[in-house]
Amino acid sequence: MEPKTVILLLAIIALLAGGYTIYASIKNKHKDYSHRKLKHRIIQNVLGVDGARIFYGFLGIGLIIFGGFILFQFYVKPNLGNEYNNKTDLFTLVSKTLSTGDYTMTSSTTSTLKQLETSLKITGEEKLQDYVSADFSNNYLNQIPEIVWKMKNLKRIDFTYNNITEIDLTQLSKMDSLTTIILSNNPISIAKIKTLKESTNLEIIH
């Protein structure tokens, strides 16, 4: 079973359990615990009848919030428009500035896609070949930005904590210098990760 399917089932169970718990609390279903499990009797003894009802009410609300968060994070947000998904497209690029013997000096810059595109109008796209590493982690990207494929000297790309579900294998195969791509905490399926590993010589961390 795919991890995404397991996550969906978990969210549905949480929502149903939360809904029932709230319903039972409102309908006073937990008033008499004499015939129920020990844990229910303990809760009533500690909190009292009304306290137990409030406890189960908040428990139900918590389960619903948890289930709703999972659905939003893995099923709603990845399908929203690019305007939303790219709203925090802050990333870091590392370029090699000097290499002497065993010593390599690097410099890094933090930018957004819009800022980078604006600067390239001045410096030209040749500047993209200076970058050896790119960190796009902790964004709302649901696809790899097209400009990444123009950075032909990249050796490492980090897409941790995004919403990427697809990777263009044709474009990826053209990245001759690339050795590592990190896709941890993305909703891309295991089957697609397996295909990427079988089709390339890259180290793919998922």
C-alpha cells in the first residue's frame, strides 16, 4: 500500500473518531462509566461527569483538527495554484568562486525565484553556471522550477519539505554534474522514486 494511501486512511479514521467522540460527548454517552473500560472510569473519577464530557469534547476536536491538517497538507495544498504554492520560494544558491589545489572557496546567496530572474536580466543566464548547490527546502513548491534545469553545474539539490509529486526525467538526465537530489518529506510516490533510481546514477534521498 502506498504511503499516501495510508496517510489518507489515517486522516479519515481521525476525522470519524473525532466526530463520534464529539457526538458522544454532546449526547452524554459517557455519563455512566460503570460498565465501561477502566480508563473511562478513571477519567470520570478524576474529572467528574462534566469534566469527562469536556475532556472527550476537546479530544474529538483535536482528532478532527489532526485529520483535517493531514488532508490539507498532503491532498489540498499540493493541488492549489502556483501562486499559493510558490509564495515562499526562498532558496539558497552556493557558487564555487575559487579553487586552488585541495582548497575550494564558495559563496552563497539567498533569493527568491522572482529576484533571481530579475538579476539574470542584468548578469545574463551565464551566471547560472556558477552554482554548484541549490537549497529549495521548506517551501510550497509543487514542481521543480524550470530555472533549475538551466544550472548545468549543480552537484546537489535539496527539495526537503515541499509538495513535489513529479520530476521530469528527461530534464534530470541532462544534469550531467548532478550527483545528489534530496526529496525527503515530499508526497512523491515510492514507485516514482524507484524509477528515478533505476534510470539515473544519482544519489536520491527520500
